[in-house]
Amino acid sequence: MVWIDTDMGFDDILAVMMVAASSKPVAGVSLVFGNAPMDAVRANAAGAVSLLGWRFPIHTGAERAILGGVETPAHVLGPTGIPTRGRSLPQAEALPRTDALAALTAWLEGLDAPGEILALGPLTNIAILSLARPDLLSKIDSVTWMGGGATRGNHTASAEFNAFADPEAVAIVFASGISLRVADLDLCRQVLVGPEDVDVVRAVGTQKAEILADLLGAYVDIALNSGRSAMALYDPTAAAAFVAPDAFVFEDAEVTMELAGAHTRGRTIVDQRPHVKPNALWGMRADAARVRALALDALVEAARS
Ligand code: RIB
Ligand code: CA
């Protein structure tokens, strides 16, 4: 059984679909602010459950960062965090507001062997867990996180969004001793999705296909609207590293989080010089064809069902 922590944008939903389609059963999901404020993240989760028939429990976590901010990419994704070319997720009944920290600690306490966590948003929930229940960190086998960027950022010139939204949480998690695998922007930029993939999903011809194609299309439009021909698959690349780690090369790195830089706050500084003290495995290479296939197969299978 595995746990997923997510800020439930479209790429998060596709990542969850990929894990749900794998041999790793999902024990639970914790929501965190990020792609949108928590109310919209909860609405997205409820809509995804309605559309995709997810049966695992989804719990509500941190609504703001460790220092209290609520940073979102609303200027790119709009108020819902999931733009569309037309159709949207179904308007569904609100999820029960069950507490994520309580649910995650209960899951960890019940494990016979350490469990894996896939983190797809700001690390606030994981940071709070590590401070509130350090005794449970030995029950975490690893956290695979989509976040950070060794070279350039996406939310700022320096910083990737999940890191920038809660840099203190990143610093806390990287200092906690938890075994971390990081799928950063540079790794995810090796795996691209484009207009032709939208056509493949729409060609399934069902109502679900129309919705998923409109959501995927709007995700691709993020790149097309800024003059690029294809969009990086962010969370799906982390999900692929989670379900198919043999499709990736990870290397030791000592990662520091910039907290104070006037222009660099939220930047991950990735040091791989000799004699560093590694605190993470950093994704260096992805088998892009394999990752794309896992993502597109999950979309087409969901569209058909
Ligand atoms: O920077 C990309 C990350 O920010 C992805 O996880 C996306 O869903 C947003 O959370
Ligand atoms: Ca995300």
C-alpha cells in the first residue's frame, strides 16, 4: 500500500491515475494547498472521484504554508487550478473533511513494513508530520517528490512552484532524514506531451474522453501559449518514478533550500561534488517513451471505462 500527497491539479490527477493503474494499491490521499486554495483543491478531488470512480479515502491537509502563506499559480491555472478547453470535472458532492495528519499517522502506525509516499505538491503535510511525529519517520520507506529544479525555475526564474510555495517545509523535510527521491523540473522536462496526445485521448470517443482531452489540452496549452510546442509532464513523471523506478537514473546529491534570497527564495541548490553529504536521490535521466506510455495508457484506459 502507498500514500499520495497532492495539490490536485490536472497533472496530479493523471499521476494518481497512473498509480491507481499500477500494482501499488493506494491506501490514502492527503490534500495540500498549492495549484489552488484548499477549497478548490477539495472540489477538484471530489470531481476526480466522481469522474474516475476512485475508492481510496481522501483527507484534507494543510491549507497554508508553514509560515502562513497561500501561494498559487492562479495567473497560469486560474482560480480552480485546473483550466480546460471546454469540459470540466463533474461538480460533485463535497468530500468529508477528514484530517490528513490523523489519517497519515494512523496509516503509518498500522504498517508492518515501511510505506512509500508520493508527494506531488508543497511539502507542508510531510513537514508537519516529521515535526509532530518523528517516531513515525522510520515507518516511511521513501518519499518520491515532484519538486525543485537544479537549473531554472518555473514559478520564478529561480524556483519550482512546489518548493516556492513552502520553502520552509522543503528545508524541514530535507533535514528530517527521510529517504527522498526527487523528480525535479529538469527531469520532468525530458518527458513532453503535445497536441497529438490530446487527439489520441479524444479519439476514444466517450464523454469521459472529451473531458480528459479538454483538461489535457488546457495543460498542453500552458506551453503552447508561451511559444513552446509541448508541455513537460510534471507529476506524471514523479508517478512513473514511483511505479517504474527502473525507467530512471537517480544519483546522490546534497540538496539545500534557499530560504532568504531576495530573488532566489525557494531555489533548490543541488550539490553533487565529491565529499558532499547526500540527503536525497536526484532524478538525472528518464526513459521518456516509457513515462509517456504509462501516462497516455492511463488516460486512454480511463477514457474507455
Ligand atoms: O511545478 C510543478 C508542480 O507544481 C506540479 O506538481 C504541479 O501540479 C504544481 O503542483
Ligand atoms: Ca502537483
